[in-house]
Amino acid sequence: MELLFVVLGGAIIGLAGRYLLPNRHTHGSVLMPAIGVASASVLWVALTWAGLKWDGGWIWWITLLGTALIVAVADLLIGRLRTESDDRMLHALAKGAVAR
């Protein structure tokens, strides 16, 4: 049951990251919530395997803050890489159009 709440928290964090972070125009609308769900789930399972109790506070703090950090880094990294790729493609297309 707790994993359901963790997944929901990850989706909400990812959705908040989608609209609060600067690079939302460089990726799809579901990417950040999906990254939030996946990272929250993986963090939760890894921490339970590491021995943290599901009813303790630390597992919740580590999972949710870790998810927020992963979503923020993913948004910034994906946005930067996508912008660079788009700029290279635009330059290549402009260079090809001038060569005619």
C-alpha cells in the first residue's frame, strides 16, 4: 500500500517539475512525471532492501527528496542536450539550404 503512495508522490513531484522547471518546451508532457514515478519506486524498493522500515520517517524523506533531485537534474540535462541537438540540426539545415 505504501508503494502506491510513493508512486503517487513521485508522479506529483514529476508533474510539479514539469511546470516549475525551465525546460518544459524541450520534452513531452509525460516524461518528467514518468521519471518521477520510476525514480521514487526504485528508491523506495532499494531503501526497503537496505533495511529501512516503511513506517519510519527517513525512508519517506530520502525517497521524496531524492525523487525531486532526480527530476530536477533530468529536466536540466535533457533540456540542455535537446537544445544543443536542435541548434546543431538547425545549423545543418540552414547550411544545406544555402548550398543550393
